[in-house]
Amino acid sequence: MTATPSSPAGISVPDTALAAEATELVRDTTSELVYHHSRRVYWFGSLQARNRDLSFDPELLYVGAMFHDLGLNERFHDSGRRFEVDSADEARRFLHSHGVAEDRVRRVWTAIALHTTPGIPEHMEPEVALVTAGVEYDVLGIGYHDISAEERDAVTALHPRPDFKNRILQAFTEGIAPKPETTFGNVKADVLEHFVPGFQRGDFVRTIQDSPWPE
């Protein structure tokens, strides 16, 4: 498999108007950090599909990957919703505006909404599983050695990740600190606990014990 600058690890972005418009929208509305991360998620998710012997719709995976962190943008800071839901809703609006069938829209929405909820996406449709797989690979290094160094280097040559660990944590913090209540029961509470002085995570047990039920 020979990689080219436009097809790292031999995998290409779908050559469709939908994919091209998704690329332009995300590149124009989010940070360079999120843009490059989102592109890597597509390639790493595609490579994990090969490893897991999964057939998938490349166009849906691409849109899911490109939109998955859009909800971190400043305009969503006062939405009151989890950033994953804001991201998923933006993808749904984009797909509806292009007349995409509802089942395909649902798969993209679900892939984005669940991409920080481990243990569930892997049991769902391939596009749902693979957005999470790509995110987990790029952010957490899960399955790092499932992809060869040559393929990994081909992806990062096109979309570098300088100081990515620190920069993505900063992006998470800035995106969710204005709505800390949305971190209850999910992994982003860890981010605020580390980086926002005075943050107190919601406690599931205390929530049950302090509920208005008498017993």
C-alpha cells in the first residue's frame, strides 16, 4: 500500500461534494487544532476498520469525524448541552440541508454523541464504532500498536500533532468550563477537576442519597 500526500496510509477522503463541504465548514469554523485532529480521526478510524474487519460508509465516517468536536466552539459555550450533543446537532443540520436520508443522519448523530462514552459504540453500527475508535486512538492512544508506525507517520505527516496532549486538554477545558454541569457522569469531569480551580464533580451516590424521595 503506497501512501500519497492526499491519501496517508493509502486511504482517501471521499471524493464527494458532501465531504468537500464538510471539510470547508469545519476548517472555516473551528481551530487548526480541532481541524487536524478531526482529519486524523477519520484516517485512524478507517485503519481500525481494517483491523476489525468492518465495512463502513466512508462518507458517513468522514462527516462524523469532522464534526465530532465542533461543539467545543465558543458559540456553544452557553448552550447548556453536552458539547457532544451540540456537535451532533450541527452535523444533523448539515446533513439535513443536503437531503441526506434520515437513517444515515441518525448514524452520524449517534456516532458523534457517543464518542466519549466508552463501552457502547463498539457494539453499534460500524460508523458509530469507528468515530470512537479514531478518537480513542488519537487522544488516548488506545490500540496504538494496532496501526503500524509507517501508517501512523503517514497520517501525522499530513496532519501534525505538535504538543497535542496539552493543547487538546486546553481545548476541552475552554469548551466545557462555561457549562460544568454537563460533565456529570462523563469523562470530561476529569478535565475540569484537573484544570478548573474549585470545580466539584457531581457525585452519583450523593445525588441518589439527596434526592427528594423519602427512601
